[in-house]
Amino acid sequence: MKRLILVSLVTILSLSLASSVKAQAETDPLRHWNESVDALVRRVSPSVVQIMVTGFGAVTEGEHGNAGVVIGRQKAIGSGFVIDASGYILTNAHVVKGAQRVQVALPSGPVDSTVVGALASRITVVPARIIGVSSEIDLALLKVDGVRLTPLSVANYRNVRQGETVFAFGSPQGLRNSVTHGIISAVARQTDPDSPLVYIQTDAPINPGNSGGPLVNIDGEVVGVNTFILSESGGAEGLGFAIPCGVLQVVYQQLRKYGPGNGARAEAFPKLWRHHFRRGSWRPCGSCGPAHRRYSSDRGRQERRQLAVRWLSYALS
């Protein structure tokens, strides 16, 4: 009898301990955070693509001490994301600059974030067409045919907040299906007083190859398109910049409407922006390619600041 009572007590104690451990696991904020991030990655990753570009461009080579510029074949890798289920993909214009052939690597099937899933993952490479390019805003719209894709939702720019947690998806240095996270450092950063454009600033690590990939919030909505970084080393230093979601929505609609091939026509942007984009001289000013451009004119800093405010108002409209 005593032995039976002892066994019963041990069983009850074991069950109580197991229940306590389970309850603690369910209320552990770190465990809950991990599970939430895992769910987010599984939901967003199938809509993020790797873009492979082949084309021709200027190549500098030295021969017998003399440097000459020749035209040679070039390859580049960038990122993009599905914005419409019928096969439309958004990326940066500098990713496809000079492209003769564009291919897109799509995930095959659901994304598994485990080690086994990563090792067993498959990709499908399909050709893509360039529907339109806006060099001024640094956005390009691609189209793939014969596949059904899962698009990402675009956030409301008015709801984006400083300090908000965000995740950067893409292919840094060609490393497909990578994700990093950080916060929004600034919601409307004018990186150059001579430029009317504003960007979302983030400390989420962004490197060359991330260009064109989405910057998403905790709901999996796109808050921006990763575009360029400010860096002394050439790598991520916590100063990444993304084209705001309010801008990409407007540009996407115009590129799709006025495509294919020759980019957004003059009607795509208000007369105010066309006038200022065509004035002065533009030159590359970013470490991820010609994403950030400097605008020089004689109108003065105050006017360009006002132009930035108008541009931001247009993005929010």
C-alpha cells in the first residue's frame, strides 16, 4: 500500500512539473519572439526573389602599364519581391541597369527555416522581362510569365513609426534567402540637402546584393525597398536606406500602366518632379551602386528642402 501511494505521488509530481515547464515555455517572451520571427520568415520568404542580370558595360583593364576602357560582359545579382500575383516583381533600377538578360530565382514550394529544410530547398530559375524603369526614383518593374506567385502587402506610410522593428530580406553578396533585423532609425531621412528624395533609414544590416529587396514590418508588410547604404568599409555599418512604401506604390502603378520597356513616361510623375529631376547634374553617391544621386543646382538649400517636403506629401497622398 505504501509503495502504491509513493508511486502515485511521484506520478503526480512529474505531471505537475511537466505542466509547469510547458506553461513557462508558453509564457517565455524570448521563445514567443522566436516563434513569431520564424512565422514571419516563413510567410515573407516565398515572395522574395533573387535577380540575376547579364549585360554589357564599360570595363577598365590595364595592359603594359596602360589603362583602357573597353566594353565587356558583366554579371550582377540583386534582390526583388513579388508585388502582384500575376508575376510582377519590384526591384531597384540600378540592379537591372544595362541588362541584356534578366533571370529570377524563385523558391520552389514552402520555405522551411530549419537546417533540413534549408539543405533540401530547391529554386526555379525563370526569365523575366523589364516592364518599366524609373531611374530618378531608382525602381524597376519586372514580369515573369507562367507562374503564380504570392505577393507581399504594402504598408501604409502614414503608419510607419521611428523605432519600429523591421526585417531586411534579400541576397547580400549573392547569398540567397538571407534575413536580418533592426529598427527604423528615421521615417523620412533626406540624406542629401541637394536632393528632393527622402528615405526610410534603418540599422538592419544591408549589404551589396540586398538592393531591391523588401524591408518589412512585424506584420510582413513592405515598408520600403532596400536601396543603398552609407559606409566607409563597403559593408553594413547600420546606415541603410529604403525607398518608402508610399513612393513605391505610386511608381509601381505608373510603371505598370505606361510600360513595357521604356520605363515611366512623362505622365508618371508630376510636372514639379520632372522639372527638378532634369535640372543640374546627377552623379552616383552610394556604395551599393547608382542608387543615391546628388542633385546640384543654384536654387539654394531652402528651396530643395521645401521640395523634399512636397515630395513627401505626394508620397503620402
